[in-house]
Amino acid sequence: MFWHQYMTNIQDPNSQSYSYKKLYANSLNSEITFIIPVYNNMPDSNPMPQDIKVQGISINQDTFVVNINETGDAILKITPADATNKDVVWWVSNPEVVRVWNGHFRGLKEGIVTLTATTVDGGYSASCKVIVRNPNKNYVQSIQMEKEQYVSYVDEAFDIAYTCYPLDSANTDLYWITDNPEVIRVFGNRYRGLKEGTAKLIAVTDDGKVRAESKVIIRDKNKLYVDKINLDKESYIIGIDQALDIGFTYTPTNATNAEFYWTSSNDEVLRVWGNRIRGLKEGTAEVIATTLDGTVETRATVVVRNSNQSYVKEIKTEKEEYTAKVDEAIDIPFTYTPTDAANAEFYWTSSDDEILRVWGNRFRTLKQGTAEVIVRTLDGTFEKRIKVTVKETTNEPTVSYVKEIKTEKEEYTAKVDEAVDISYTYAPTDAVNAEFYWTSSDDEILRVWGNRFRALKPGIAEVIVKTLDGTIEKRIKVTVKEITNEPTISYVKEIKTEKEEYTAKVDEAIDIPFTYTPTDAVNAEFYWTSSDNEILRVWGNRFRALKPGIAEVIVRTLDSTIEKRIKVVVKEENVVLYPE
């Protein structure tokens, strides 16, 4: 017999069935039988609950990273969401490293473990990795592969050199994988080529947060590949809207990878499609030809010019050839035409850095031999070479070198935003390496240019002065203090020069001594210019007379608030008509 609603109704004291039962109960000593029709879909008064089975489980992250004594939560997702029994059992691979309870976990000591959650219903499992760090140790922030691209052959094995930074990182054991296991097989930082093709070799830290990759090209030993691309020129000059085809060849001519793509280093200046280029606007760019597999590349410089501008056509130097002794320093006076050239910016180099050292239009001889000083426009379109013959010094006193650098003070105290000059001397005064560079031990506390520093924020740092050859060094301690109850910051009010006017002969170089007030001005940084670069060339507070005429040397504070002009009259060398 099953229980249904009608049977319930019989027991109800208010029901008609119950009344009949009570009426006949005393007269009949037997059970009363009722015929009750039963229909499909009759409602149950007490339905039995349905058991919904678990079908799967997952964890919200694959990897968690915590420090020792830090906690985390592995959040579970059980499907379906309304499963009847959602109880799980947690397991940890090493309970000495991590403790886990109900999905919460705590790092106990440095290490790596696996957490696994298993459902009671159905035995479904999900796992995640927990990495416990020591906060007192460094961990990898970046990975540097030795090369961005490697080329090897089928069946050839190759080791990848790499460096982890910082160098004292604790987690330098990396995971190595590839995006194309059909081309290369990876085991640690070693790979083997399996078949011709391209793949990525990827190095990943244990937490998966830091990675690096290199391209790997696998070649077939039985095939030939492009080893060189030759363009018909190293540089090109074209006009705006002018198009030009770049002639090129490659070797060997029967290479299997002789497919190339062409690009521009600056798409705003130069547009490239195939080996054809078009100038878009004035400027300099490179046209780059590369094999499709990226193994061989060549470049050429392209200068795009404006037809409405003039450009350097000639560079003239005072001499075409110089003879100098070892360790002699010489300036090379020069001019260019036209004087309004748009590309009149030049860089100077040496053809042999062992014989000549060049900075600007000045060179220093280093050893006996012959070399060239090369001056080029910055766009590379014009060049001039000056031959220099260096002879050994004979019958000269012994060359002396800086042995000591002395400063006015061994230690300075400065306020934030204060600028200070460091007075210094060196011995011997005739030292040939008496050229110095100045740096700061902490660029956040001190900014240094030449023998001048500016305090940036409170702290302690050093001003470091070295000879250019690095043989002698001196350090000056600077303590920077916060400004408290100090008077208003002062600025340059006046620049004074030793003279208001100078007279110079052609090719004469003169220093302009100067002072400024107040001496503690915060903007006491100056730049010097010439009112006429054809008459005077100016660098710092020094000028060189170039041709007869009148011009001004102009000195301004870097913020341009104060300016002073010094008149310079340049005369021709005196000519003696009737020598005695």
C-alpha cells in the first residue's frame, strides 16, 4: 500500500469519510473498506528529497604565491551548483610547507606544494600549486637570454645561456617550454632541432610571473640559406613624394629561404612596400631588408629632403692635414656652406680610436701612427676627412699624469634645491690626462654637472670626480638637509664679466671670466651663445674668433631670466709691410 492524499483525507476529523467510520464503529466489529479511485499524477503530501550528484570540481587559480606566515584561499567551484553533497577532502603534498583547512591555507616555510581537493560524492579532484616565499630573499624579476634568436640544424643540440636578475635571486630554477614541440624538443635550457621550422623557446619562473623567450630557427643541413643581402647603396637621398626602387642581390643565389620583407624604421618619414620606397616628410629613416625567417638583415640610410630647403654642400677646415706629437690636443676650426643649411649639425669621429680620440672638433693624439678625423652631417649626407699624422715625442720631458685631486672641502652640507660649486685643483698641473668627469653616487639626492651639484632631496650622497682615463678618483661627501624656516629662495640678479668688450685676432681663443650675484642663486646655471656663428664660435665661457667682424657673446641663465652681452671685435692678423 502506498500513501496518498486520499488516505490522509480519511484521517481528517472533518472529512466525510471519518464521519462514516465513527458512525459504524460501535455497531460493526469489523473494518470498513472504502474504494478509493487512484489517478495518475496524484500529489504527494510528503515527497522524498531527490539526490543530485556531483559532476565536477575546479579551483579558481592554478598557482598561489604567499610569504611565510601569510594566508590564502583556494576557492572551489562544484558543478552542478545545487549538488546535494558538496563535502570535499583537502590534501597537501608537504604539510611542513603549507597547512590547509577548508580551502584556507597558510605558508609555513619556503617551498612549493600541491593542494588537492577531492569530492566525497563521486571522488572528483582539482589541484593547484602553492609557492611559499621567504620575504628576506630576492626572487627573479627578469630573465635575460643570451640571444634573441638562435639558428641550428636538425638533430643538433644547443645550450641556451641566460641570466636571472637580480643575480642573488633564490628561484633561478626555471621551467623551459616551447610553443612548437614538433620543431624543437626542450629539456631544461637545452633544445634539439627535430625538423625544419621555427619555434619559440620560453623560460618561466616557478610562479609563472616572469618569462623570457627567444626565437629558434631549425635548418636542414642539406639545403642552402641566404647568408648575405647586398643593397646597391649604403645610403639614399630622395625628395618628399619621390619614389625609388632599391636594387639588391643576395648570396647564394639558389638559397631556399630567398624571400624577403622590407620595412621602414620610421613610417612617418619613409613608406616602404617591397623594395620600393617613397619619401613622406623631411627626415632620416632606414630601409630594412630581412629574410622571412629573420636570419639575415641589411639596412640602408634614407634621407628625405624638402626641395624648399638648402643643405650642406661643403665643409671647409683650416687645414687638410695635421701633424701632431703623442698626447697633444688640437682644435680643428671649420666652416660650411651654405650658412643657412637646414642640416648644419655635425658629429666627429676617429678612423682609429687607438691613435686619435675625438670629441667635437677637438682631437687628442694617443700613439704614433696615421688616422683620420671624420666630420659628417648628422643626416649622414655629407662628410669630410682630415688626415692626422702622429709622431713620437722626442727630446721631451717625461709625460706626467694626474696623481692627486684636491677639493676645497672634503664634505659639504647643503639644503634642498641648493646649487654648489666645488673648487678643486690637481697635481701635477701639467698632467696630460687632466680631463675630468663628475658623477653622483645617488641621482635622486644629488644632480651633478661638471664640478657643480644641486641638492634634490634630504639624504647623504657622494660627488665623484675621476680622470677620463679612470686612473684617479676622489669622492666628496654631501649631506642634504630639508629647508626649515629658511629665507626666500634667491635667483640670479646680475652677471658680471671681467670686460664689457674684447678685441681678438682671427683664430684666437679667449676665456671670459665671470661672476654672478647672489652667489647662492638657485638658477645659477648658464648657457653661452654667439650672435653670429660665422664670426664667433662659443662653447661655455670660451670663444674662438673665426673671421673679421663684430659679434656678441651672450650668456643667459638656463631659465632665461637674466642675460648679458659682451661685444667682441675680431681683426685680421697684423701684416708687417717693411720688416726690419
